[in-house]
Amino acid sequence: MSVDWQEHVSQPTYSMKVTKRVLVPMRDGVHLSIDLFAPDGDGPFPALLSYSPYWNEGQYLPVPSSNPHPTAGLGNYAIEAGNSEYFATRGFVHVVANVRGTGESEGEYQLMGLVEQTDGYDLIEWLAAQPWCNGNVGMIGVSYFSWIQYLVASQAPPSLKAISPLEGANDYYRDVCYRGGILSHGFLGYWNTELSDRDTTSRSEREMSPAELKAQIEKVKAENGDIRHLYSVYQLLSAPKKNPVLFDALMHPTDSEWYHERSGYKHFDKIECAVFCGAPLDFWDLHLAGGFRAWREINHVPKKFLVYESFHLRPFAEHHDLLVRWFDHWLKGNDTGMMDEPPISVWVQGAREWRDEVDWPLERTEWTPFYLRSDSALSTLMPASTEAADSFDNVSYVTLDAAIAGIPHLSYRTEPLEKDLEITGPIRLNLHASLSDSDGNWIVELRDVDADGASRIVSKGWLKSSFRAMDEGKSTPYRPEHPFDVEIPVVPGEVNLYAIQIHDTSNVFLAGHRIELIVKSIDHSLEGGWNTIFHHLPSARTVTHTVHHNSEHASHLLLPVISRA
């Protein structure tokens, strides 16, 4: 199909009619509240379901014209269902639904649990049976609206023909609650304020007996000394209703069946519909990994993958033309050639260009080690046997002055590049290091530094030292995986290999630019950017982190170099 596919997809030929607060019965008698945004025509039409715990009414709030990109400070990050008028005028019924226990839906909020998933099944089949529906249903929306798609699809409702999780986590432990095994208290603290659940009782309080809950609270108190230095987190052990989402994470510090129930990747094999997944290259702190995981592990149904430049603006209104093309194909039978094209579209940062690919990692990848060297160097040359180690001390408390001065860290840079260098694919950091205490955090950033010294983050990685054990069955030479099921204390002074997964990316480091690796142990809201929300629980102890880089302990980045010849 030629590039004029836009002319062949559904066009805006309808006006929109709105019906709000329709109550739909679930199998147990509980009713979900939904709003319908339908074409004002005869139909029948396919339905697009947006399903979340964010109050339906909030999805239609006006956005000030002076601020088309609302920030978390304005409280508008949860407007993620999609532009109803865009879809309705093109012949789709956009259905915005609250999961049970939220908004005006009845029942008890399930935090993506099995009941919430089976409700999704029931709602989809109810929609398909309505006289205005042609029997075909899809799912849309970003963030929660995306990650619940994997879980509902795993219930295999017969009328669900396609989903579009363009921006969605699918590992509730690794993507959301414990990045690299480090508690993501910043995000969980913020996210709880966006949920519209009426009864703020945690799942742990509902699912554990009083004796089990008390014992687990005492266990967390005894084993997690870091939270004693952060009152806003520690107080939840006494007052869980202040933040049930964060309390649940505290009660489940290791990966387990509790997370698996809420993690789409554990149920990928049950999905029976087509999948259009996505990965925003600058959303390392939440949704980036989910898109690559879905592409990697869902191999039994038709699929497409969009790797795009940046986090979707809120209210979510981007890539709607692609979504109409996708759902035209699967819900209307309008074949515009989308499935005949290469399955992956990648935005290449630096070069600022789109490129089609057929695999990931790319078959033509040249896996290239870049070694950490003395004098803060990063080089393709192996280190000498006599190179001395580098170290820094973490700080357990970060003042404003300290944040301005810079978080303690190590930095390693290449010389200015003589020609453009493309990095596209997964990244691994093999870090040979020792600690002065029994545990510590590793937070790493891969940066692109221009000729004037300005830098931008290309990707990130995290690992708590006590979770260094490898999952050898899932790990590859370029992507380390960790089970996060048991903590193993570090022997102070002992050199260990910390294999750190740095999220997939695509970036051209232009000639004259440098590749930089930052190694630190803390990220803080005062650093700005995504860290305003996505900061992690710091170690409460002052720990010396020592990075070794000699011929015996050759710490290095393994980068996926792509020839641009």
C-alpha cells in the first residue's frame, strides 16, 4: 500500500451522540458504569473500550488552551482514554468504563486482579451483543488503559478482535513497584492520588488474615531499615489507608504470585486477538519495558510494534490515525495494507527519522563492548591490569543544595565521536563492583552529550545489590534478567558482578558527541525531569560504592551498534 493510506481509512463522516452512566451487569450482579460516544448513524458499528479506575468524568475535563500539555502538578496525567470525538466521527463507538469500585461503578476495587479482568470479559461480550454493535470490539488508551488490555485479553473474550497497548507496563513488579528491586515510592505515592476508588482499603488488608497482616508488617519493619528514614512511607505500616497501593507494595517486597496475577506478561500465551504494542523511548521509568517485552514474548497472534519518540501528551490524542487504521483492519475488515508492511516502526533519536524493521534486536547488530576506564573514560579498548578503581559515597538524605551541586556519582565518557554512531536495541552493563556495607543501589543512565556539553538521557537501568542473582534461563548475553525472589546480602569489600539491564533504545550519537555513562545510587525528585515523580527509596546507610575496571574485572557496557553505511 502506498503512503496515502490515510485516504483509505475511515473518514470523519459522522457527528457524535453521547450517552452517560449506563450500568452494565457483571456475572456476579455488580454493575459497571460506562459512557458511550457513538456515531450518529444507523450502524452497526464496532466498539472501542477504554477501561480504567480513573473517574469517567475526569476523561472529559477541559484543558486550558494556554497549557495543552498538562503536568502532574495540574493533576491531569490520568486523562488517557483517547479522543472520543475522533473515533466516533469515524464510525466507532468509544466506550469509557470505570472498573469496579471506582468512579460510579459498583463493587470493590481489585487493583487489576482476576475479578477486574473477568469483568472486562463480561463488558466486552455485553458490548458485542448490543444492537448498535457489529459484534467486534477493540481496546484503546494509554498507561493503565494499556496495561489492563493485556490482562483482559488474556481472558480471551470471543468478541475482542484487537488491542492497542501503545504505552503500557505488563510486569507489575519490575515496571511499576520495584524497578531493579528498588521500591518506586515516588510513583506509587503520586499514582494513588489519581485513582478514583471509593474504599481506600488495600488488597493486602482484604486478602490476609489479621494475624498474617500483623506478622508481615513486623517482618517489613525488621528487614527494611531504609523505610525508617522516610516517614511518609514508614507511617503506612500503621495507617495503610493513606496509600493502599504503596502499602500493598511494602507488603510484597519480592516478586511473587501476587504480582503475577496483575502482570500481563505472565498471561501472554492466553491472548487470542491481534496486538498493536508500543514503546515510548523516553519513558524508561514506567512503560518503555512493557512494549519491548510484549513484542519479544507474544509470538502466536498477529502483531505490530511502534517504537516512538516520547511519552504521549495528556489528554491522550496522539497516534489516533494509526489506531483507526489498525481497528479499521481488525474490526471493520477495511484492509489498507497495514499487515503487509514491516511489523516494526522505529523512531531513531539523534537522526530524527522513522525506519521500518522486521526483528528486534536487529539481525545486523554488532554487539560492541565499551569499557569503563581510568580518568572517567569510556573506550572500546580493554583496561590494563593495573587500573585503579573508582568510588563514591551515597547520601541517605538529599538537601536542595546537594541536589543543585549534584548527586554523588561516577561518570565515564568517550572521546568526541569521529562519525555518527547508532545504538539500537537492548543494552547490558556488566559492572564489577564492591560495597562497604551489605547492600546498596545501582542507578545508571546512558547519556548523549553534545559538543557544547549539554546532555540528554538516552536510557536508564536499576539494580539493588542484594537482588544481583541472575535468572539464567531467561537471560541472554545482551539482556540480563533477575528473579527478584530472594535477597542475598553483599559481603562488604567483595567484588561482585552486577549485570544491569538498561532499557532498549534507538539513538544516533552524532559526530562530535560523546557517549556517557552515569553510575549513582540515588535518584531524587529535586533532580527534576521524570525524577519529580519516578524517584526510588534511597539507602538509609552511607555506603561506599567502588567500581572496578581492570583486566580481571573489566566493567563494560555492551552496546548494540548498527552500521549506518
